[in-house]
Amino acid sequence: MISPGETNGVLIRAEGLWKIYQLGKQEVSALRDVSFTIPRNEFVAIMGPSGSGKSTLLNLLGCLDTPTRGQYFLNGKTVSDLSENELADIRNREIGFVFQVFNLLPRATAFRNVELPLIYRGSPRSEREEKTRAALAMVEMTDRQNHRPAELSGGERQRVAIARALVNEPSLLLADEPTGNLDSRTGREILGLFHKLHGGGNTIIVVTHDREVAERTQRIIHIRDGRVEKEERR
């Protein structure tokens, strides 16, 4: 067994994760004894029907919530028992999020939207501008950096959201139904972009119910009734 201080090429290690919610007198187990590892630079899909527990698992992996039982190690650190402030710091330094609804500030340009995490981090202006330009170039949005979200297509807005997720150079990129609001052609373009980022060394986890999306990854972890039902290697 790998000790908490060792990584051995493993970025994520989940050991017996449970998430139990108290609804009145009733306990509801959203996750039940979930265990798996994800090496660095793997492209993984977490797939399951509505209510399967995949969104709960995403929240735990993204340090947005903590498990009721079990341990979660990210980049060799035990994060399952951290305080809210410590979790916020981990999210800012280690994790980039991509959401289905983009979550861009409507009055800010693409450049300012991407720069925002660096402002929260307190990075110097020169460093912010350099990293923001690099992130926009990575998603091929340099020529649209001065446009606001309303002036961009759905695919362009998702590219800006991906650039924002990458600007802090995170260890892990988490994408929640990233093609859910896009047409088929644009969705394929975004998946192509994820492949490009993965080829550049990024570790990516995509949460999806779309089989076509999942089949573009290296491994599929199937979640059903709060448990890992099976895994597929691509």
C-alpha cells in the first residue's frame, strides 16, 4: 500500500469513500465504499445515470465537500480531513474546474474571466497577464480575448472556461458534463481540445452520462447506486 506521503505516479487515491446525508431521521448513502486510483496524466470518465452518485463523487474529488468516512489523497496529501480554508487553498492551487454552464462573468472580457483565479490568488499583475495569455493561447482564443461572453459562441465560451481552469496550472482538471450545452460538432471540438491538453500532460476527469464522451477517454469508471460498478480500459 502507498503511504500518504508517497505518490509513485498516482495523483488521486480514494480509499473507502462514503458520503451519507441525514434527511430527518433517515440516512441516505450517496456514496458507498468507493475506492480507486488515478495516475498522473490519465484521461478518465466517471459515468452513471442520474442519482448514481457521480456528482457527489465529483464534489469530493474537487475538494468541494468532504467524505463521511474514508480517505482521499490528492498529490500525496490527505485532503479528506482538511478545514474549509485548507480545502479552498487546495482548490485554488491544485484543481481546475470546467462546468456545463460556463459560469463566466457577463460584463468581463474573456481575458478578465481567465485572469480571475490569479487575482484571487494574489499573483502580481505581470505574472497574471503572462499566464492568462498563455492559457488563452492553449485553447486557441487569443484573437477573441477582448470579447465578452455574449459576443462568443457556446464553444468559444467553453474554451474560455477551460482556459480559466488551466490558468493556475493545476494538477487536476475536473469537467462536469462539459459538452452538455453544446451541439454535436462543437462538443467534438471541445473533446478534441481535452485530448490535446491530455497530450500536453494534463490529468483530466470528465463526469458524464454521455457514452460517446466517455468512449473518448482512456478509462471509464461506472458508478451505480453510490458504488463503483465496473471499470473499462479503452
